[in-house]
Amino acid sequence: MTFRVVVDWDVCQDHGQCVFSAPDVFRIGAEGRLELLLEVAEESRRDSCEEAADVCPVQAIRIEG
């Protein structure tokens, strides 16, 4: 089973807290901007992605599915 990780790029301020929770899904790129590495993730990553959404200070991340 899979789920989608959705980032509202208009809201995201590149704080990068999500990177600490789910480094296999998010990273800060060379230009200092957040990058989403996986839009569709396996169920085994759900907990870390949900934590990433929870710790986002501007609530720019949501989990679908």
C-alpha cells in the first residue's frame, strides 16, 4: 500500500524540520530550498512522514491516502 506526500510550496518556508523526521523523503538542496524526494511513499515510511507533517511549523505538508 502507498500514500502521497503533498507539500504546499506556497506555504513552505524551507525550515527543514521535516528533513530530520523523514530524511529519505525530504532534503534541503544545494540552493537551500526544500526538496521532496518521494511523492508516493511505501507504507513503511508513513510514521516518519506523518511526524514530518506534524513538526512542520507552517503546516505545509499533508499525507493523502
